[in-house]
Amino acid sequence: MRLTGPHIGLLATAAIIALLPLTFPNSYYYDVAVSALFNAVLCVGLNLLIGYAGQISLGHAGFFALGAYVSGILTTRWNLPPLLALVVGAVLVGTLAFVLARPILRLKGHYLAMATLGIGIIIFIVLNTEAWLTGGPDGLTVNYLSVAGWTLKGDRNWYWLAGILLLTTVWLSLNLIDSAVGRALRAVHGSEVGAAVVGVDTGRYKVLVFVISAVFASVVGSLFAHRNGLITPGIGSFFHSVELVAMVVLGGMASTFGAVVGAVILSVLPHLLTSFEDYEAIILGMIMMSTMIFMPKGIVPTVLRLLRQRGGAS
Amino acid sequence: MFAEFLQYMLSGITVGSIYALAGLGFAIIYNASHVINFAQGEFIMIGGMASSVLVAAGLPLWAAVILAVLLTMLVGLALEIFAIAPARDADVVTIIIITIGASIFLRGVAQLVWGKSPRSLPAFSGEEPINLFGAALARQSLWVIGVSLLLILLLGWFFNRTLFGKAMLATSYNRLAAQLMGIGVNKVLTLSFGMSAVLGAVGGIIVTPITFTSYEAGIMLGLKGFSAAVLGGLGNGAGAVAGGLLVGIAEALGAGYISSAYKDAFAFVIILFVLFFMPNGLFGKRSTERV
Amino acid sequence: MSLLRVDGLSKAFGGINAVADLSFTINPGTIHSIIGPNGAGKTTLFNLITGVYHPSGGRIRFQDADVAGLPPYELARLGMSRTFQNLQIFFNMTAVENVMVGAHLHLNPRVLPSLLHLPVVKRRDRECRAKARELMEFVGCGAYLEADSASMPYGALKRLEIARALASRPKLLLLDEPAAGLNATESREIDEVIKRIAGQGVTVVLVEHDMKMVMGISDHILALDYGRKLAEGTPAEVRQNPDVISAYLGAGSA
């Protein structure tokens, strides 16, 4: 079998995930890496929606938070097994996304941005307000992830779980994009009417990708809840939704590896800036603006193009 | 019973005026450049913060107001020149990220320079409320409503009666044609940011005696302004004003009669319902796809 | 037995009739041209037939089904496809992928097998790609098999759209100004392509301004003016129709 770009990328990602822990001096590094990997999984899903199908969502943190809270509430209050809670969360969020998708995805551009933003904010406010269920602003304590009596503990184990999850996600995403379904999604981005006249039910594909990306967010939210032990409504805030979109756009829209790179950069950045805490927002804002001005296609596509040009010149 | 309703309406109209100004700010920029400026709320914040800081430093109110408006206008112009203009041909999502980046940046600077604690301004003409059929009307509310009305009328005159205003409208309809007619399109785009910044700043200043302000105050105000603009139909100035008042009143009534905890949610519930049934807002033009 | 039958079709935009009470039939296996001055309603008619616009009134029968108001993707399923006057290429995809989207209906794509890249999906994709390449050769843009669509010249993109439409295996193919913007040589080549398509049994409906091409390849011509039927018939009949001469060709060319 011929090795293509995506295969090389997948192997490289696997190698990096496998070898990176050798450079970690302490568990703090694992901690940061796990959050980066989780965000990467979420962004690969979000990129299917934003980058490939060309539909913006400024409310995806809401789906993430819903997944987290469903897991938290079902496991702590009703003593459901975590895996079952995770699946229930994914089904609930997927259903919600499915119901909302039809009317929302008729909207275009800024109207779609407004609607998704509104949904995210409403979810955030509900989580904040219904304290009897969610614990309100103080948050909710969530148990460890345990499966059949075995409990997942320690940053190292979480790291391997998140790493394998990311590799699987990237593989699935690459497969999907390089299939008739993926081409239909990209065609919706390229020209909706052009896709429709050759038989692509554009509405159905927009709903499909919205649901898929929402389920991704929900599953990552559930895992995040178990790992963090405490969840607060802030994880569903507008700012978090914006962060997620920024990760996708920064790394490169319509590039699965771009989503991964963007997620890793923006997840690690705050930890690098802890000594400049007062400047964190300023630096983040600067990075968002300057990347978009100088590399509007995002980091990975821009770098790939430069490499190809150099390769072509020599 | 009636007094209570009137009380909610008055506070709704007051807040709604600010949303209307913010919505107009969105509409002006959107018309000129088809950009949604997510930093619009920061203009409101900068106006409020700068004026409070200056008054606290001992400046008379009028001087603080002028300086705060000028400062915000400069920020608006700089935003267009340094961040928006270089990315003019980028797609919608890219520009959304730029303006959101700008809003995070401005918030960061405000926090660094002015600190995290909330600030306020003294009411412009006394704190003693006016009794109106049993409802208490804050004097500052009259300032808010009056100044907003004045600005809205002024803008209406500017766009319909002055040459430059008409040039701006022409640019929004057809940028290329406007350029061919000798309109300095780049100047129009830059100016639209300056004007929106001024609108935001004035709104921020007049509402600060009522609501307080802080480095974070711009987020929600900006999003409500965006809701107002979308509700009215993007690019429709009168629609944005109506949308702003609608959001303000719905919020006040909802908070009063239904639940104050969900105050911020009402605007978004309304906007979702409207968009479900009218994908181009209440007064937006229906567009037919040309293929 | 007609393939397409239009009966009393109307479309109004804000009180103005872009298409008014229009009736005609299209027989299978023919090349049918629609001519008329700018603004005569030709593209609107295309948009109505292919489901991009909803008609204000009238009926459209395709084969034996009443199809007025059906969305474009349903019509594609029934065997209708088209190209556009303003290109609707997927510029975010390669040329061959554009054509592969055209074969969407025949791949019967499902999500789970696609996610897992099951062997059956891979095999079908390989076949689809091969077919897409053949179609690109067939319409004459075989030089761009591996190209990014965004880097292709205008003339090649027009052909690419035809290949994409053909990939859906239509019975009825509507081409909106396939020769617009092309030079004389390219026009003649498109002319050949259209004849070859018709030769394979596909019924072609054409909107075109290039009169030489229209008169040369059409079996039947429908002339429109202000959304109404001006004349209909064989090229020879339409050419001699006095209404057509005065309204469309102008006094000077008569």
C-alpha cells in the first residue's frame, strides 16, 4: 500500500504521542498534555462542521458542558456506571443537536453564528441557575472513571487513554473525509446548490455533521468531568466556545491535523504564560488576530504549502 | 399592578436604548464592510471605564466624556486599520476570529490598565428618582433615553441627508460601483468603525451611573447588541433600534414576571424563535439566491 | 411520450413576472435550445425546472411524475442535472473529487462504513474515481485529472461542471450557457461535447447566446421574450419567425 500524506500524519501523531512522555519531568506535564489531547479530540469533531462543511458554531462548549454534566449528575446522584452515563449523555446531546439542527442550519453566515451562540449561552445560563441539579456556580463534584470495578487513576493512565482516543478520532475523521460522505460535506461548503443538483441532500448532511460534532463534544465533556473531578458552568461559557473555534481556525480549517495542532497550541499556551498572568488575555488576543491576518488559512495548511513550494523549487 | 408593569417597561426601555446603540454600531459596520464586529461591546466598556477613571481622577464630567469618546474612537479606527483592513478578503469565520481576538485583547488591556474592580459614575443630574404613576424613574434613565434618541435621529439625518452619509450607504449596496463613482471606499470602512466606536462609547458612558461597569462588562452588552442587530435584520439601522428596544423590554419583563436568574437568557430565546421562523430577522430582506 | 412537459409555468419576483404562463414539451433524445435576449427569463426557467426556485404557478411533469416544487436533490434522483451560468464548482476540492460528488447518488454513502473505511467503501470509491477520470477525458479536461479546481482555467471549469453533472447519470441535462466566455475554438469543442452527450441518449436542454452553435446543433428551439413564449420550432422555422427576428436578432441582422 502506498503511504499518503494522511497516513504519514497519523503515524507521526502516534509516534509523538508514544515518545512525548519520555520528555516529561513530572506529572504536571501529563496533566497539561491530557487537556491538550482532549481539546484536540473535540476540535477534530468541530472541524468536520466548521472546516469541512463550512458551518460555524459559536456554541459548542454548550454541548461539551452538557456531556460533562449528564455524566456528573448520573454517576454521582443516580450511581449509574460512568460508561453508561457517557453513552446516555452522548445520546441526549446528539438528540438535542438533531432537533435543533434543521431550523438552525437553514441559517447562513452571521445568522448561524448568532443562533449557535444563543444556544450555547442558554445552556450555560441553565447550568448556572438550576443549582438543585447542577450545583450552580459552585460546581459539581464527579467521581473517578471506573469500569467494571477497575478505576482509572493517575495522569499517566489518563494520558494513554486520551492519546489512543485522539488517534482513533483522527483515523475516523480522515476516513470520513476521504469518502462519499466527506465529499458531500465538503461540497456543501463549496457550493450548496452545486451539490444539490447532483443529488446531495445538503440539509441532511448539515444535520449529520452538526450531530456528529456535538456528540464528539459530549463524549469529551464526559471524560473531562471524570478526570477533573469538579465541573463548573464556566466550561460551557461563550468564551470556551470561542476558544474551541479559535483552535480549529488557528490550526487550519479543513485540516484534521490542523485542528490537532491548533488545540495543542492554545491548550498549552496558558500554562506557558502563567508567569505573565496579567498579560494572558492580551497575548491570546494578539495571537488570534495576527495568525488570522498573516495566515488566514491557518498554521498547518500554510506550513504545508510553504514546504511544497520549497520542494517544488529545489 | 400597573405601576409594576410601568417600572419594568421603563427599565426595559433604558437598557434597550443601550442595546439599540450597540445594535446600530453592529449595523453601521456590517453595512459598510459585511463584518460583524465582536469587539463592539468593548467600545461600550472602554467608554464607561475611561470616563469613570477620568472623573475619579478629578476631571469634570464633560471633559471626561469628551476624552473617553475620543479615546474609544481612536481604538475603533486603530482596530479597522491594523486588524480588519489587512484581512479584508478573508472569509467570514476568519474575520469573526479577528474581531473576537481584538475583544479579548482590549479586555486584557483594560484589565491591566484599569484593574479588575467595578467602577461607576455619579448620575448626571442627581440621584433623586422621579415618580411616574407610582413607578420610580431614575433621572439617569432620562439621560439614557434622550441621548440615545438624539444619536439615532442624528444618524438618520447623516445617512439620508448628507453627502458622506449617502456615500457610506452607496458603499454598502455595491462596493465596486461606489468605488467607480469616486467614493473613497477604504475611508468609508475606517470611518464606519470610528462611528460605531463613538456610539458604543456614548452608550457606555450614559449607562454607567445605572449599571456600573468593569473590564468584563462589554461581553454581554456586545452579544445583546448583536442580538438586536440580528433581530432587526442585519444591516437595517431602524431594525437594530427596534431590536434593541425589544430585547431590553423582553428582558425587563421576563426578569420581573418570570425569573430574574434567566434575565440574560430571554434575549437569546427570543432570537432563536425569530430565526427559526424568519431566517433573516424581523425586518431583514429575504434574499433569493442567484445562480 | 415527452420527457419533460411544462404547463402554464409562472414565476413572479415582487410583482414582476420573470416567467409567465409558459408551456412546452421536450422529447427524449433531442437537443433543445432556449434562446432570448438578456432578461428574457431563460435562467429563471432553468431554476424552476431544476427546483432551485419554487414556481408561482403551473405544472412541471418529468417522465410521469409531477415535480414542480421538488428540491433539486430529489430531481437529481429522478434523473435531472444541470450546469450553471455562474460556475458552482467546489473550489475547496480537487477536480476529480468534484466529479466524484456528481456520482454521489450511485455510491449510496453510509456513515458507519465510511468512518471505518470498509473494503466495500474503498472499492466503490476506486471505481468511482476511475469513472470520474473517464468523464473528465470525455468532456475534454483530462489534462487536469490531479489538479486543484481552484487553479484551473475558466474553460476547463465549464467542462468540469458538465462532467460533474454527467456523473449523476442524468436522463435530462440542462446546460446554462456552456459556451459563454469561451473563444471560438473552445466553443467548437464544447459543441462537439454536447453532440457526443446527446449521442449517448441523454436529452440536452441548452441556454446559449452563441447563435451559430444553437442553430447548428439544436433539434428544437424555444424563443422567449419577457418570460413569454415568442416562438417555437426547428432552427429553420425559428430563424424565419418575424417576431424572433425583430425581438431577438434585431432589425440589423435580419
